[in-house]
Amino acid sequence: MPKITSSSRSAMESLDRIAKDEKYHGKTRQFAADILEKYKNIKKDSKIEKLVEIVQNIYKEDKNSKILIYTRHPTTLNYIVEKLAPFNLKIVEFIGGLEREEKTARIKEFKESADILISTDTGSEGLNFQFCANLINYDLPWNPMSVEKRIGRLDRIGQKKDINIYSLATKDTMEEHVVDLIINKMCCIG
């Protein structure tokens, strides 16, 4: 379920896999195929449009800002990179499977010359990004402690700015409900 709510691209990939996989009942495969066809006809992706708007507003306010964007799925990461490409921003991708040296090089590149680091949850533990003050949760893990870990990457000793945190969810979906629950739990944890 979280992969389907991650992004339209991720949802389409999941539905396509279900529609083609013989392990699923025929009705389930047909149901997935029907939803996939409807997805293909959608012309507007309000979630990615909101992300682009947030990124543009951050850079209007401060052209030297750094932005850390988290997503849970590599498919969504690639989708975000594709949608931000026209804005000529230097983007670093941080995904699972990178060797330690490559991780270090990408973090250094983000700190010294890149505008945006887009990361899967691989980059949500043990890393220090106190030189960045903008965090966008394109999709949220369904565990409040995992969200806290993401925030903790910026909220480190040496952080000199107020941190701006944006969490996106599609309105009137299960994703919105989960985000609401997470935010309420985080507010109430003492």
C-alpha cells in the first residue's frame, strides 16, 4: 500500500506488476489493469506540482538554499528527478546499494555544489545535513519514529537556520489520513 501512495509513477508500476503477475487472482489482476488504465488518462499530478511549487518558492526566497527531499521508493525518486530537471538545479540522488565511498562523495557534492539531494530512506539514518534547512517529505513512512529520523538529519549540532519541513499527501486518500495520524502522534510524543 505505501508504494501505491508514494507517487503516480510508483502506483502505475505496482498496478502493472499486479496486473501481469499470475500469482494474483484473475479478478484482482483485471481490477489492477482497470485502475492502471484510468491512471494513464490522468493529465494532472497535483502532488508533484505542489513539490515543484515548494521548490520554486524556496529558491525565490533564497537562491543559495539547499533542499533535502525524501521518498520511500526509487521509482518515485526517479520521477521527482525527471520533473525537477527542467529547472536546471543540480540534483544528487541518494539510494540504497551505494558503497560507502560513493555515499560520502554524494554527501560532499550536496554540501559543496548541489542544490537538492533526493534520498530514499537509506539517507535517513546516521547522516548529518545541518548545512541544509529545507526538508520535503514527498511521501512519509508510516512510522512516526522514521519521520523523526528524517528530521534529525537536519536538526544537528551546527544547524544555524530554522528548519522548514514540508510533508506532502494527496487529499482525501489513505495517505492524507496516515500523514494526519503521524503528525498528531509526533505532536503528542513527550
